[in-house]
Amino acid sequence: MTDPIFPQQTWQSITPAEAGFNPEKLAGAKTWLDDHIGDRPYRLVIVRGGRLVVEWNHQTGRETRYGIASAAKSIYSNVLGIVVAEGKLPTADANVIDYYPEMMDVPEGEGPKEGRYAFEKDRAITFRQLICNTSGYMKPGEEPGQVFHYQTYGMNILTHSLAKIYGLYDIADPEGAPGFKKLVKEKIANPIGADWAYGLKNFPLHDKARLNIFGYYCEIQTNALDFARVGWLWRNRGRWGDKQVIPEAWIGEITVTNPDILAHGSDDQRQYGHGFWVNDHGLLWPDMPRDGFTASGAGGHYCSVFPGLDLVIVQNPGPYIRTPEGFPARGNPDLLKLILAAIEDR
């Protein structure tokens, strides 16, 4: 087997036919995009074998950076694994309060809304539960590890606590402190050559809300080509060239259904790992490879990876379509199926 190819400053290009695609069938994917995007822009990038196969830009430039919303959670997950590997945490199952006791300084009336504040039960929350969206942080009746409940505030606690371990977050100056973005840039973006930008986001809340404790979401802003870089890192199980950026075993752990859902969740929830939406039970994308997974963000920001096909597909942005039940259609599965059906050497 030849060594994997990694982009330098730019991606090497290859034609769809050279990459094993039927060009006419692949054109059907572009037709799908054109039919579903409405008056919005889209960008789609396909990487196979470490080379750029397709780059479609519609009503937006290739260099424009967009915030990827919750797709950033997948990158947060990567940083958690690195922090453990560096020995700053003994395990992802360590209790967060031991490193960020400020998480409990949210009394009644100072949480995000009525009935939401730091409960005594929240002292038991672990880093793994935060990244798996099973922490129950500030949610009454949700014991840590027992309920899968997608939320932003728990992710903010994760990023602040990890940044504080490195001396980068201060609740007295959340906007002035270097913050979690410094970890993302130094531990992931720089090693893979991704030129990301960063911002801090908050929901509009009442004046007493302790946003310095549980607010300030770390937004990651990227173009499609640099989003594909992190997808290619995931495809190669955390390796970039001769450097293991993310522990290989951690990549394997976070891209399958998480243990809390397996132990306590309903069968239909078996499609979420550690910050990734995953297909190991065939529920996320029926009839597509079980090793597939995606980083998924509101507004149609997706980085979908199919390791067995040596394939990364990025939408940044793409259509943001919901299922008949009202849930986001992660990765736009109808589009993904068209792209996969165009591969002739499967």
C-alpha cells in the first residue's frame, strides 16, 4: 500500500474519472444541489485519495470563510483527545468540576432560562459526557450520562474547562482571554495547514445570565478546502504526514455511537458519537457504509467521511434540509447517495 497523500499549501487535483467516478453520474449530484439550494450559495468539495476531485462554488468565493456552527463540536472532540494524550487529563472520564469548578457558580435565576441552573447532580459530570451531549448540565431531572440531549451550554463548559487547564480562559475576562481558539489553532489547525478564523457567539439571554461561565461558544470559520483538511485528517485516523495529530485510538472511539447512548438511550439514538454523527448502526444513513460519519452544523455545513472509500465530502455551505420528523438531514443523505453511486470502483 502506498503512503497517504497530504496537501501542502494547496491540494493536488485529479479528474473525476481518474478518481474512479463516473463523470455523468457525478454531474447528477450538482443538479441535485442546484435544484435544492434556492437563492442561497453553496460550495461542495470532494477529496479522494488525498487529491481534490471536485470543487463547486455557487454564488460565493472559494476563500470566503463561514462559521460552521455545531460542526465545530467534532473539532472540540479532537482537542479533548489531545489534552488526554498530553497528560493534562488522566482520562476523558475525569470530573469536570475538578478543573473548572466555576461551572457550578450558576445559581437559580442566573442560568439561561427559568428552571435552568447548576444543580448538585452536575458535580458528577465528566468530560466525556459533555462531548457526547449526555451531561444533563443545568437540565433538571437529567442525571449525568443518562440522557442524550443535544445542547450548546455543555459544549461551552467543555471548551472553557480545557482552555483553563492550559491557562487560557478567565471568567473575569472571557473576551480578552486567549480562550479555546488558541488550543484549536495550535493543536489542530497549524499542523494540518488550515487557515481558520475564530469568533465568540452567544444566544440573546436575560441580563443576569452567567454567560462568562456557560456562554461564549467558540465558533470556527473556514472555507471548504480547509474544512476538507480536517476531514482528511479524520480519514487518516488522526495522522497528518509523519505526525500523529490526534491519537489514532481516540479517532476510532469518537466516530462510533457513544457508550452512554448504548447503555441508556433508545435504539433510534444510536447515531451520535463524541461530537460526531455516526453510522455504525446504519441509522444515520441507511444503505451507506457503516464506517461513515459527519461533522454537522446548522446552515448546511457538513464534513462527511467514508474511510473505506478513501473519501471526504464537504458542504460549506450546502442545503439545510430537515427530515419529515423535523430533524436536520445530517450531511444531506440524498446528495451523499448520489455521490457514492457515481463511484465505479467500489
